[in-house]
Amino acid sequence: MVSIEEVAARNGFVLYPTSRPGQWKAHCPVCGDKGRDFHLYVSSVKDTFYCHKCGEKGGAVAFHAWLRGISFEAAKAEMYPQGTRKQNLHPAERLTAVQLAELGFTTHKPWRTPKGVNPWEWRRHRKAMLDWVWEEWQEYERFKREQTERLMCLLAPEEPTTTQVSV
């Protein structure tokens, strides 16, 4: 993650220290304040910026976009370029929160390694958990399909028999 101080340094933006630790002041490039007037404050603790004169504010990505005069999405792409290699996701990880809720699971997805847990044991546990969630989803889909077929059979009009009674 890129800090807001690093964004300022990358863009050649000069930050001056304030009396508060982790907070910086600067001349706003939009307002054009000069001399001893500093309206732009940057917090490295919160990774935010705010100009008291023009009201511009945001995080590190918004700060980068504002300094360069580009869109937020373009700034995000510059700061965090996506590699060509995609991570292979387990099919259960592709289920949406709504789909997980249909199964009765909470919408919280505990896929990250908890602190203090052996990574190898966690991978094994995680794989077993994801396999179990995926099996439950497939069973649920099978059940829904069967119920739909049964319902369609019940609602379909009965076909007349072809045998006729002769007199």
C-alpha cells in the first residue's frame, strides 16, 4: 500500500512538518496560497489530505489523482498496477454474499489467514472449508433443480390418454 507521504514525494510535492506528529502542511496547488499561509494539511497517520480553503479532501489515491489532474480510476491503476497473472480462485470463493446467505452461511468470508496460526495448517483447513462450502452449494443447486422439475410436473396439464373405449 502506498502512503500519502510517498504520493507527495513521487509528485514532487513539498510537505512541511507541523507541531503534531504525523501531520504535514503544504501550499495548495489549486488555491495558490503563498508565503506563510498553509491551507492544505496531510495526515500520514490517517493517510488523508484536506484543504481548508478549497475543500478538496480524500485518501492517498485521491491525492495522487488530484495532484496529477487525472481520474480516480487512472490514479488507482498508476499506483497499483495489476499483473497479467490472475490468482486461481476456488469455486466457493466466487460465490456471492447472497448465494452464501441462501445456504445459511454468514456473509463474512473468512478466507484470510488468522494471526498466530500455522500457515500450512490454515491452508489445509481453508481448502477443506472451501470444498465443503462448494459441495453444499452444488447440493443446493441440485435440490432446487429437482424441486423445479417436480413442480413443473405437478403444474403441467395432464395429457389425455389415447385409448378409447369402444361401444
